[in-house]
Amino acid sequence: MKCIICKNPDIEKKTVEEEIRMGNDIAFVPMEVLICVNCGERYYDQQAMRKIESIRANLKSNSMNTEVIGRVIRTVAA
């Protein structure tokens, strides 16, 4: 398999933290996906896409065990 972006043949399976955004919230989900070693393009199989869709649905219904790991702060212009 070659990368569709940079045509590099070096694509490896790696564990990444996928960002799933829901409104103002972001969930970091560890997932194994194929990644181009050269440009970082990610490739998702059906199993990975189903996992993302399932997590998105569980986050939407608040039926997922989560932990808070930080804060996002917005300043207001004076």
C-alpha cells in the first residue's frame, strides 16, 4: 500500500490518540490505525470507524466512563 498523499510505501500500524469532538468537549481515544511514516496521513478500517461512531454515540448519551484530564480556558477581550 502506498500513501495517497505523498506516495510513500512506508505505512505502519500505530497506536494514536484519536480526537473526537462533541460540542465544546474533546475525547481522546487510543486506537490502532495505519499511518504513513512520511507525512502522517491516517487510514481507518471499518472496525476503527465503527469504534469511533460507537464512542461518539456513547458520549452523546453520557453513557461512557470518562475522566477529566485538563481544562480549556478562553479569555475575554477587555
